[in-house]
Amino acid sequence: MSHLASGRYNPRMPPSLTDTLLDWYGNHARDLPWRRTGDPYAIWVAEVMLQQTRVETVLPYYRKWMARFPDPKALAEASSDELMSAWEGLGYYRRAHNMHLAAEKILREHAGQFPQNPEDLRNLPGVGKYTAAAVGAIAFGADVVALDGNLRRVLARLMDLDLDPRSVEGEARLLGYATSLLPEGRASAFNQALMDLGATICLPRRPACDACPIAGFCRAKAAGAQMDRPVRGARAGLPSVRRVCGVLPRQRSVLIGRRPLGGLLGGLWEFPGGDTADNEDLEVALRRQVLGQLGVRVEDALPLGVYRHSYTHFQVTAHAFICAWDGSEPTAFEHTDLRWADVDQLAANPMGKIDRTIARDLKERAEAG
């Protein structure tokens, strides 16, 4: 029973809004590779990649991923390096690890078939309520609404929501409104129509209201409040982290360590190092970090460069040094593995953005002699 029928919610919107939206989508839907298939695995891969990532960024990764891991079995049997190499640069690396765990579970508990039951979907590692709803609606035709960022923005403007759509009450009101508009049996088209509208017309900072097919139904536009919707909660500035990275060379090889799974950049390879303490001298921090991670003592350090990168919740400034050390054999106290990698072969080892940039600088330095 819809919220309208139950009397618990009454958006008082003309019933032609949904038909108008779907007519527009039928003529203007984006041609995306995961829309050319009904394979739930392929749709799931796309939905996971699209979390906090733009379509333009995802497209080449999606094509390579599907060519390399075309089904749950191929993904479950992939090595960690294969997995992370295919994902490198896409960010939010925990997504890739969860997909690997989910593929193993699909093989183990579902005979390799992607589960359709909503409870089974939610029990896959990394599958939250949005991903379960998106796969359920798009792959299996379930009558559910998948609230991603685009849907939140479009719906908040349509109903002129004066609450943060990510708050508990705000999300409940959005879901009630969207569910009242949801056409039975057409959840796939409905969800994707709203996604496309948000991605191409109902933009965050410059909504193209004149081109919007449902502008006549938009309460925020009627009130002149479209730029004020959705309401955004106050955001604090990103904290800054200062980090040191040690490049330990041995002939044409350098030492790299694999980060533990479960944490930031888990499973990726990095140059040893870590965060500095407040006001700590960089070389003092470098010696402390390398000794703690590897059990070797840095005797001299030559600055290589300064590297910056912003993550979702903080930003990093990394100071890299080429190190001379006491010659003792390094031990992996904090990494899951250590590897001496030829400078020319560093590209074969999946890394985060800062370490990848350091690796490229090392290769250029070696080529320059």
C-alpha cells in the first residue's frame, strides 16, 4: 500500500509527474554499458563503482573489470594484486575488498548465482540498503526506491524539502514521497530516470530548470528556492595530516610493503612511513616510523618531494625521502608482506595515489640517470 493510499502521506502532486518523467527518460536515457544487460552481477558491479564516483570516471574501470572478472566465480578466484590493480585509482578501496568477499559468498552459499532475495542481497559484504535497493529495482524489478545523491537532490527540490535529506526525518519524507510516485512494475525505469535527471539537468549548483521535463511539478522552483535545496548540514573543514615516506633502495629495487586489509588503502602497496606527531621534525619522524615498521635504522635521508592528496574526511601532505639505512634485513612488523620491487616494475604493484606518484618520480629519476 502506498503512503497516499494509507493516508499517511499526501504529496498533493499531479499524477502526471511520473508519466512525464518516464516519457522523458524513454527519449533521453543515457547509453551506459550496464543498462544493456539484465545480468544482476554486472548491475551490482556498476552500482558499487558508482558510489561516490562520477559515471565518466567509472566507465573505463567498469569495462576493464567486466572483461577481467565477468562473473562472481572469476572475481572470487582473483588474487589480491589482480583485484587491486583493476581497482587502482578508483578510490574507496574497501569497496573492492567487499566485492571480493561477496563473490566468494555467492559461490559458497548461492552456487555462483547472484541472489535475488532482498535479505540475501543485504547479507552480502558491503551491500547496504542503497545497493540492495538499486540492484533489486534495476536487475529484478522490485518496487523499491534507491536513494542515491541524485535522487535525494531531485526529490528534495520537487517536494521543497526544508530538512537535510540525509537526516532520519528527511530521508523518511523523501522515501514516502518517492514511493507515492513509484509506478508499479516500473521501478527500474523510475529510479534510473531520476538518476539521469539529477546527473544531467537537476545539477547541484546550476540546475537547468528551463530544460527540466518536470519543472512544472517542482515546488522549490515555484517558490524560487531550487538553489536552497537540498538543505545541507554544516560541514567542518577537512583536518590535515602530515606524513613521511621512506624509499629504501637496493641496487635498482626499492622496498614496498602491503597495507593490512580492513584499513585505509587496505591491500595496496606503499613505501614505508606514517604520520608525524605535532611539530615533529620530519627526519626524526621518518626514523621513528621506519624503525617501528621495519626494524631498520635510517642513517641518512635525501628529500625526494612533497605530495598532497585529499580523501573524503581528511587531506594528506606526504614528505618522501630516499634513505640510507644500517643494512639489516627489514621485517614486516606492520605490513602483511614486504617486497623488493624493481623501479621499472613498480607500476605492476597496486598503490594509492601518493605512493603511485612517488613511484613515477622514482622511475623518472632512474631514467634520467
